[in-house]
Amino acid sequence: MDLDKRSAWLRKLDEECPYQVVLPRRQLIEDNAILDFLLAHLGWFDMYVEDEHATYVRYCFENMLDAEIFRARFEPKQLIHARGMSV
């Protein structure tokens, strides 16, 4: 996908799914657990790799509650503390 098409796609995704969670990419087994959870428990979502090295994955949700449920389940505890939230 060229840069212009990617930019247009990202703008559309931001409009459709404004609630987003960025997580470090995990091992394949953990990626599967995340996908299983998304497919079984949440509404409409999309996801994409943040950078060329697949270091981060951005999970995008249509519904704010879905994003918060996902964040509570999968965000690493050190990120929660860094954002100043209690666990």
C-alpha cells in the first residue's frame, strides 16, 4: 500500500474507530490470545502494525467501552502505572 492510500485508510479508520489502544507486539501465542478475546467478546474492531518493524500494534474500536475492556485485560501493568492509574 502506498503512503497516500495508507494515510487515507488511517483517516477513515480513525473516524470509524476513534477509541484506540497501542500495545507492544507480543509473542505469537499471546497474539492469538488477544485475537481470540477480540473475536469472542467485543464489537467491531480493526488493528494494524504501527511501524515497519512490527514493534507495536494499534487496536482500534468503534465503542469506548470495548477499548477500555481490552485495555484493562491486555495493557501491560507497567504502562498502567506510567499513565498514573491504579491497578
